[in-house]
Amino acid sequence: MATYRSALVTGASSGIGREIARVLADRGAELTVVARRQERLDELAAELGDRTPVRTIAADLGSEDGVAAVERHLTEHPVELLVNNAGVSTGGMFHELPLAPELNEIRLNVLALVRLTHACLPRMVSAGHGGIVNVSSIAGNQPLQGYATYGATKAFVTSFTESIAFEVRRSGVHVTVVKPGYTDTEMNPDAPQQGLQRRLLWLDATHVAKAAVRDVERGRLHCVPGATWRVADAVIESLPRVAVRALSSRVRG
Ligand SMILES: NC(=O)c1ccc[n+]([C@@H]2O[C@H](COP(=O)([O-])OP(=O)(O)OC[C@H]3O[C@@H](n4cnc5c(N)ncnc54)[C@H](OP(=O)(O)O)[C@@H]3O)[C@@H](O)[C@H]2O)c1
């Protein structure tokens, strides 16, 4: 069981990232919170400020300047825990979608995550202590019609995180990939608020955040919050890939 005295959380202006920041503040970690919306970060800093020091960085992690600013910050102010949570999702048939948002999604969901991980991991390994939480998705488990780019970015995040976790497993650094299913955040403005579907399939961001922090502290590689999604994940992971592809070819995400 590890605890972290300092953490940087991306995408902390709403949803899962904001809840992770709240959970870490309750544990006394000094926080740096990153997102584009400065006013949201200021609100969070004001809320958490009596529990722990909170720095804010307004940065667009889909841009070169934004990622470089956060990399610089991490070099000058190393953290014990990095939470790569910021992400976006585009939906629609790939050939009908404009290209620019797809490329932005790859820059944010993949490139920023790789760069910030690289800005932290060497020092953590040298220190023999640290944690990385990468927020992926069940969407990365299989091909996903209607969300081709999103699913592919999350497949990258899962595979990348698993690989580096194996590489550093004896270093004292904990690396965790979080694979939530449907979560009620700004990413899903039409999430049902009641009924069977809500109870079975929908997660609260707080639940996801608590599971993510608990699992990185315990050194668990995989975090799949919620019983329904743990079963779904186990089934998908245990099926032959050919069967997963056959099922995916019939289902539109
Ligand atoms: N909701 C779900 O069903 C679900 C399921 C599985 C996985 N996830 C993953 O969970 C993570 C968090 O998503 P969420 O559900 O909490 O959605 P959310 O409430 O929309 O939060 C997304 C966060 O990312 C930040 N962000 C977006 N674009 C950014 C950019 N270019 N630069 C910096 N920050 C940026 C947003 O802040 P600003 O807009 O202020 O920049 C916001 O803080 C994502 O990686 C998502 O893929 C979500």
C-alpha cells in the first residue's frame, strides 16, 4: 500500500478528474490540477484549499504549448502521483466526421498522456516510489463502430499502460489503468438519472475516482469500477479475439 504526498491530475475541471482530485485532497496530497477552464479549476482550488495546497494550470493538452507547459511544470515540481485523466470522445461514422477533432482526440488522449508519463516516470523509478494512473475505458477492449478513434485511443492507453507496468513492476512504482464503463459526467449529458439501466450500467464519477485511487495505492494494474463492468470486462477479455471481432461487427457503439 503506497500513499502519495503530491499529485498532478489532468482533466480536473469536471467529471472523473475532479472527483479524483477531491479523493486525493482528502488523503492530504498536495495537488496540481490541469484543464482548459481556469474558472472551474479556481472553484476546485477554493473548495479544496482548506484541506491541501492546490495549484492550477490552465492548459490545452491537445496543443504543443499546453503539453510543453505541463511537462516543464512536472520537471520543476516533480509529483509522486500522475493522473492522466483528460480525454474527449467523438462519435459518428469515421468517414463522415471532420478530421480535425479526430486528430485532436489522438493528441489529447494518446500523445499528451505519453508525454506526461515520460516527464514523470524516470524520476519515479530512480526514487523507487511513485504512481501513474491512466484513465482508459472499456471502449478500448474491442473495435467500436461509431467511436473508431475513441476506441483506438483507449486501446492504446490500455496496452501502453500494461506494458510500462510490466517494465517497472520491481521498481516500487505503481502503474494502474482505469477502465470505466458508462459514467455520468459532462461527457454523457443524456445519462439516464433513474431506472434499471441506470442502476445496472451507469457509474458515478465519485465511485470511479475512489476505485482508481484505491487501486493505484494497492499496486493493482487493472481497475474496472462497478460489478456489471467487471463482469463485462472479464467476458470480453476471456473470449477469443475472433469472437470479439465478430460481435463488434454487429454492434454499433
Ligand atoms: N464518462 C464516461 O462514460 C467515460 C467512460 C470511460 C472512460 N472515460 C474517460 O474518463 C476521462 C474523464 O472523462 P469524464 O467522463 O470525466 O468527462 P468530462 O467530465 O467531460 O471531463 C473531461 C476532462 O478533460 C478535460 N479536457 C478536455 N479536453 C482537454 C484539453 N484539450 N486539454 C486539457 N484538458 C482537457 C476537461 O476540461 P476542460 O474542458 O476544462 O479542458 C475535463 O476536465 C476521459 O479520459 C474519458 O475518456 C469516461
